[in-house]
Amino acid sequence: MALKMTCIGAYPKPDYVPVIDWFQVGHDVEYYNDRVLGAWQSAQSDEATALMDKATAEVVADQIECGVDIPTDGEVRRENYVHYQCRHFDGFDFENLTKRVLRNGAYEAELPTIRGPVRATGENVLVRDWQVAQAASDRPVKITLPGPMTISDTTADVFYNDAEAQARDLAKALNSEVRALADAGCEYIQIDEPIFARKPNEALAYGVETLKACFDGVPDSVTRVVHMCCGYPNHLDDEDYPKADPFSYQMIAEQVDGVVDQISIEDAHRHNPPDLFRLYSKSTLIVGAVRVASSKVETVDDIARRLAEVAQHIDLDRLIVAPDCGLGFLGRDLAMQKLQNLREAADRV
């Protein structure tokens, strides 16, 4: 039986999509504010919605053509995968931004600001996003949400001044969205928590519990997924961007194992040690096998060789392959090349 294959979240947006993607502007604060945050309102028309529906169907079709078993909606409606969700919660101010230094001083940004209690509004915007994507697919489509710690790290807070209390409220709000997706029939729901790898001590102190709370009351028919990546560069082929400590995965592996059904980790841009894979004894592991910030296309032989090494340390029935993270930096042609090679390599293993 061939290894299953999934994508993580973002897929290159078609040129006609009216929402500017943060991948296109990097960490230029002024440009980001004007072209990404500022462009949101202009994309809220019926015409823009139709274009994004069309784009969603196209990116789902691309993934299926490449042999992806569990595609995503490509996040084509999202200017930023965190802020898109925050717009649909009470408590966030997108008009009066707050300047913050992020990623241990790596860059500065002006961010949406929490000025009151974070609460779900009942709008459940992701339900329609999933329905449009699922209508274009002959297989289950996965939907992704940012996790509580990741939202905290990508926004500013002038209300809580208590990271754990803030994370608990964020988890409750996210749980409303997750339950609505489950009620609508979505079978794969993924919480993205890259900050687990950057702040493993906080993840152990309260992050794992708030992750669990995101899925509270979700039926067993839903596959619960968490994605923990190690960092994103400013641009394609940026080799010197800040990455999480390579030991972070080992610090949190056993505490996350079994909390969700599937755990997604990077392995392509920096191979993990063999003993890491053996720490996961309950959850299925989604292993990143192609790099998402490099224009170099991994060969089928190289991918298959690494997957065979990983398979020595985890049962094949608990192994799924994927790119390291979202594919937004690559552009459509590169993304499809990498996915096609990944599919062929996975079939060999």
C-alpha cells in the first residue's frame, strides 16, 4: 500500500486572486500594512468571492493531479493564515495597529491588536471555505486554523497581559470554528502551531492543553491534526533565516503524541535524528519530505531514500508524507514539480 500524501496549508495563489498574499511582500512593514492588511476590504465583493471560489477549485485540482490524497483549500482567501481567522473573532482591532519586534529580533511589524476579550462570533467563515474546496474534490479536503500560541505570537495584546489566559480564550474561540467544520462534514482539521517548536517550554506549560481544547467535543469521525514547523524565510532561497532549535521537537514529542491523531513535522530542510521518530508511539506522523523555501527540486531518488530511512523508525501505517510547510513561496510550476516527485517517491516506499 502506497504511503498517503497530504499538503500542509498554503498553495501558490493564481495571479487573478484579489487578496495579496504575505508571501509576496515578506517583512516590509509599510508595504505589508498597505498591500495586505489594507487591501482586505477591497476583496469583499461578490466578484472577488467568485474569483476566490474559482481559484480554490483550481488549487485543489492541482493537488489532486499531483496525487495528493488529502488536499487543502490552499488558503487562497487568506492574506495571512493567522490574521484571516482573527478578523472573524471579537476582540481584535485591525484599524489601530501595534508595533512589535518578532522572532527574537528577526523583524519588526505592526500588528492587529487584542483590545478586549477574544470571543467567537458564530460567523464560522471556514465552513464555506471548506464547502467550496470539497465541492471541487473527489477526496476529503483538509482545513487549517492557526493555534492559540501562534495567534498570540503574530498579534499584539494590550488586554490580557497573561499569555496563558489569552491562549485559553483563543482556544475556546477556535473550538467554535472547529466544531462548526466538524458539523458541516469536514473530516480533516489541522491546527497550526509553529510556535511549539520556537517556544517549547510554553508549549509544555500550557500550549498542549490549549491545543487539546481546540478539539474539545469533536467527534471521532474527524481526524485531528497539528502542524509544527520550524520557521519561514523572507524570500525563496533565503538560506540564513532564523529556525527553531533542532532539539525542540524532541522536547515536546511525547507530550503531543496521542493528543491529536496526526502530527506534522519538518524533515526536508533539516533532517531529524532517528530517535525522534521513535518518540511518537501513538499519533500518525506527517513527515515533511520536500523543502518549501528552496527552488531546487528534490529528486525522486533523494526523497525516496530519506523516506526509507524514516520508515526504519516508525510503522508505515503511521507515516504520511507532505511538504515541510505551505507552498506559497514556490509558485505553481515549482510546487507541482515537488509534489509530483514526492508522490513518485512515496509510491516507491
